[in-house]
Amino acid sequence: MKTYMAKAEAVERKWYVVDASGVPLGRLASKVAAILRGKNKPTFTPNVDTGDYVIVVNCDKVALTGKKLEDKYYRYHTGYIGGLKEISYKKMLAEKSDLAVYEAVRGMLPKNSLGRDMIKKLKVFKGPEHTHAAQKPEELKLF
């Protein structure tokens, strides 16, 4: 019996819509990252991008459990000396909730050129509307 190895040009991709209202951020990110990688398909191949497109709506209603809203910080570096910046997740979810979801998913993808291609298939929107109706996305219930 031969092992099936997917080819990059033969991968068929679907579009999915995920509603993030009331869902914990980490659980949402791990499920979305698995779909972006293609781990939900029987044709999953680790060295080929076999994943689907994911549209996340209502990301401004995503939840954080415990005391993470006050205690957790998003940290980044500007590239300059002493340029470490941090934003609390309370402020980040109020102002840039789409960035919080995007960065949570990005952290769960591979840290190489394949991961950079996978994150391009993620579309995040603050409200219930999105601009990808022409792709006829399917509603996906994660929880």
C-alpha cells in the first residue's frame, strides 16, 4: 500500500465562515489553525499547504477566560533599541480585536514559508458582515 502525498496544484480549497461570538480565543485559534493547515482533511500532507480559507466574523465578541483580560499582554518589538511595546488584551480587544484573533492564529501555524502562505488564507472581520460572499462560504460550527 502506498502513502498518498498531496500535490500543491491538485489541492481543492473550500471557504468556511466561523462565528467567534462567545468563544474563547485560544480554542478558536487552535481550531482555525488546524483548518488552515488542512489537518481536518484525509489528504493532509505536512510539507504541502492543503488547508482551506477561513473567514472569522464577530471577533469583537471573542472571550478570554479567567483573569487574562487584565493580566495578559500582547508584546512586540519595533526593531529599535529599547523598542519593546506591550498592549493589554483588555485594550486590544476593545480597539483591535481583529488583530488579537489574527495573531493568536498566526502563533499556532508553522514558523516558515509554508506558515506564511497559510496565514494569507485567514480573513478576520469585527462585525457579522464580510466581503467574501462571492466565494459562497459554508457556515462552520466549531463549538
